[in-house]
Amino acid sequence: MKDMPVANVRNLAFLGHTGSGKTALLDALLFKAGLNDRKGSPENGTSMADWTDEEKDRKISVWAKPFDLAFKVASGARHRLVVTDTPGYADFVGQMLCALSVADAGLVFVDATSGLQVGATRAWRQCEKASIPRGIVISGIDKDNADFDGVLTAIQSVWGARCVPVTVPVPGNASVVDVLGPAAVPGDLAATVEQLKTQLVEAAAESNDALMEKYLGGEALTAEEIAGGLRESVRAAKLVPVFAASAKTDAGLPELLEGIVRLLPSPADRKVRAADGAEVDPSPTAPFAGYVWRTISDPFVGQLSLCRVFGGTMKGEGEIYNVTKGAKERIGGLIVLNGKKQETVTEAHAGDIVALAKLKSTGFNDTLGAAGATVTFPPVALPNPVMAYAVTPKTQGDDDKMMGGLHRVAEEDPTLRLERNAETHEVILSGMGDAEINVAVDKMRKHSKVEVNLTTPKVAYKETVTGRGEGHYKHKKQTGGRGQYGEVYLRVEPKQPDEPDWFVNAVVGGTIPGNFIPAVQKGLVEGMTRGPLAGSPVVNVKVVVYDGSYHDVDSSEIAFKIAGARALKEGMLKSKPVLLEPIMKVRVMIPDQCMGDVTGDLNHRRGRILGMDTEDGMQVLTADIPQAELFQYSSQLRSMTGGRGTFEMEFSRLEVVPSNIAQKIVAEAQKNKQDEHEE
């Protein structure tokens, strides 16, 4: 804030697997900083970090939440740490991605007993993808079966020798040693610490030519040169510092804070680029540039927009400009969030995360700036949902309340998608897994007082033809007075990809007057909304209308519209119609020991494995799988892999449904149609 130089700010995201100690360590830091009167604990529901009802009920982090704490390092200089705690559970990966988009560095947590888990691997991969500097915290070193050396070896085997400890635990002692610190080193650790110190000094020397020349010349590097060189190596991700810590005993916490200040970049160090590639100036006197990375629905304040300031100064009063929407916004205060605690501040600078209340036009992924600003930040790239449910209210008439409540929770969670499927007429809520969807439904139920049913969605099948067939229908109706008359002959065949038009008017001799041709076409369009097999939309079909007849008095647009639709149905039934289903391209990441179970399951799901690879110590399968087999796959994959398997999917193409399965789908559709008529 106003009294803290940008160079003394560190903005970090805490990352890692569920249960790796991120939140517990943050609670310990909040207590040490005087922001809490006791050390909170996620396990017993007293955590200052995991304070929402959803997190207390499930005893896991659900939301990415910023915290702002001040502390002093050994030199006595004051610094500020802006920490965003992120969920480690795979369902809430969107929260982690949003937090990383506004962090200058990440700390990846690995438990000293559980070792390297998929949540840490996922976080590491995203840091690599976004070129974000990072460190590693091996947490829980106080536990009886903690194995710092074993976990370090596993980390280095997967992520490389650039992962070098800067603090190490003292065996049998609730303390750690700072490799670069002046403190005395126990005798049995002396050789290890000396070796590590040499590695770090060499890494510092390699950061630039001047230091390398001095080092190779036999001159000792000063502490400042070592720190500067290491910071440059960390910023370039050539060095990843590893810290040892215990949230329970506070071992390693002072050394961790020292290491964060010494090694990780400040907002002034890291070059942030806008969407057009221009570098953003982080200095307080530069033009203001900020980015909204999350929105929160606060029951008392209303909508809060969380904004990371990347450049310039944001004032707590006055007008700002939403560059993304091209709209002016008036703000009436900047709020610093620390769990439930809210503090109003007068201004914010680079590295700060503040909440803005009741902005009219601003939402997730929007860039804010000063009047006339043109700089925008690229939106967060979020994964496609992998699980979906159809949602219906238990009480008739609650549809509007249900939709309103679901829209509110979907606005807070960017990986949730809410849509009304135009083909199946279902309300579909999709996300990254059962836990995310259940949190959304529970929150909606609590605030909107609506009970809902969750069911497996219907697949949006399509229908097409594989052959050529003729269709004919004469619509003739006499009811006294003017009647209705229209006759259509047509041909149905597959539409080739390079054909520009699906409808061809081949009528000659005026057997269907030109003014009725648009009505015939309209009837065809309406007929294609419900195919003859299962009532699914028709795609990739070419229709040639070549003959017909009319009556001077009784012919009308409605008559030719009906005739066109009925002729289409007959023509399709004679053209070898087939049912098409969506095929998804799936990328499955699993441990090696689960390969047999997972591949067998994919075959059972009618999947076709396209390739295998390895990534970050995991096996990666690429496969094509029908969407119908994937609605519940997320939870089933986790069950097969002990929670270590994840997958991503995207739509690939439509493909013909096997005849034995298609027969069941058509029979079910016919039964449902009959039931509707009987009602």
C-alpha cells in the first residue's frame, strides 16, 4: 500500500496437492503476523484461510483467496507478502489458474510424508506453461515418518537438479538450517550444507557474465552478489529454491520468509506483458493497469471484484475505466481481504490485490485502467468441463429461482458452465467434477432455498443419411370454404463438405410456383429439427426439390410448408438414416501402475486409444471416446487411480452410433414420444 515500496512486496500463490500443508502454513504465518489471535487449523474448522461454509464442511480449500500480511526480515526491513491460497483438489483447478494469472511467483507444497502428488505436478506444469518463477516447500518435516531427503530425491528426479534446497531440516531437532545464513551448522550437516552452498553460489555466478568471470577468477562473491544472482536465476526458472518447514512447530517459517524476500521477484523485478506484448510499468507513477481475476458474491456488500494491480496507482475514490468493456466505473473504496476481515485502504500499487464493491459493468477477466487506457491483459485460459448434470427443480414453478441461483454461483466459479441445451431442452450444469458441482448446488440451495435433482444429461445426438432416397407428400385438406393444397417431390442425399448449399430448387415448368419455394424450404428447416429416427436434429443432408403441384385457389404457404416437412421425413427414411453421436478427444494423465486398469476401462467405454506419452513422471493417454460414456468419468477415474488420475476433453467430431446401441436409443425415443402423446 502507500507506505510500502513496490520492491518490498512479494506476491505469491500457494500451490500443491490437497493436504500438502499450504493452508496450515498460511494460518501459521497469519498468526505470526498478528492478523489472527490464534493459530487456525483447517482440520478443526478454525482456519482463518479456509473460513467459508463450503470449506469448513469439506475440510478442503475450495476458493482462491488473497491475504495481505506485513513482516520484518532479519535486517529489520519491513516487507509485505500478498499470498493467494489455492485449492489443491482437481475439481477446483480453475481457482488455481486464476490465482496464478495474478501471481509474481508460486510456492509449490509437497508433504514430507506423502511425497510428490498429482496436485503438485499439476501446479508445477501450470507454472512452467506460464513461465512463472517458483519455489518448493517440503512441509510437515516434524511428522514421525517425514522423509525430507527421499522427497527431495523424488522432486529432483522429476523436475530436475535445478531444485536445490536453501533450507534443510536438522535431524531429530525442531529447526532448520539456512544454507546461505550465518548461523552455525550442526556437525553432521556441515558437509551437506557446504555442498549445497557451493551449488547455490555456482547458480548465482551463472546468472550473468560479470559474476561468472569474477567466480572463475577465484574471487569470492559477496552476499549481495549471491542474492542478486540467485534472484535472477529464480526469475528465469533456472533455479528452484527448496524450503523445509513445519506449520505445526513453526520450524523453518522465519527462514522461509527470508528466502522469499531474498530469492523471489518483487513486482518491480518481474516483467509483466499486456495482451499486445507491451511491457507494463510497475512504478507508482506509471498509468494505472489492473486485472479482475475473480468475483465474489458477498451477502452484505454485494459483488466484489478482486483486482490485481500491475502498474501505476489505483486510488480508492473516483472514476476508473473498464478497458475490456469500454465502460466507466465509479469506485468508493479499496478493500484488502484477510479471510472474513476487511480493511479499507486509500490506494493500491503494483503487487496489491484489492476488492472493489458494486462495480456495474466489471466482471471476471476484465482489465481496468485510467481514463483513455488501451492496455488489456490476456484472459485466463481455463480447461473445458469434464462432468455434467441435468438440473431440475424438485418443486414445480421453481425454475426461475433455480436459474437465478445457479447463475450467481456460476459467476463466482469460472470453470462452471450453465446452459439450457436447445436440443435436449435440459438445464445443464457442467464443471471439473462432482465436488465442484456439489459445492455450487449446495450454495445455490442455501441462498435460493430451492431443492433440485441432478441426473445424467441426455446426449445431443444428431441424424443424417448415408444414401439417396425420394420423398413425396401431397397436403390436401378441404374443410368447407377455401381448402389447403400443396404437393412436393424431393430427393434426399448426403451433403458433401465442399458443397455450398444444402437446398437446391430444381423445379422446372412452374409445377411449384416460385412464390411457394421459400415456404417449402421453411418446412424443410423445421423438419430438420426433429429427425425420423430419434427426433434429433438433422445435419449434413442435401435436399433437392424437383417437382410438385399446386391449386390456383387452395394452395398456400402453410400447405407447402407442411408438404415439404412431410416429404423430407419420407425421403430420409428411404436414404439409410443413421444416428450420430459426439466424439470427444480425451487426454488422460495417470500413474504408471494404473495403466492396465485405465486402458481396460477405456476400451469398455468404446474408446480408441490414439497414443501414449510420459509427462512429469505420469503416463498420458490420448483417446477418442463417445461423450455418452464420459458424463461420470471424472469421479470413476479418480476411484480407479486413488485420486491421482485426471483428464481433459474437447469436442472432436460426430460419428455414427453402432447399430446395436442406436436401436436402443431409437426405441427409447419412440417410447418417450408415445408417452407424451398419451399424456
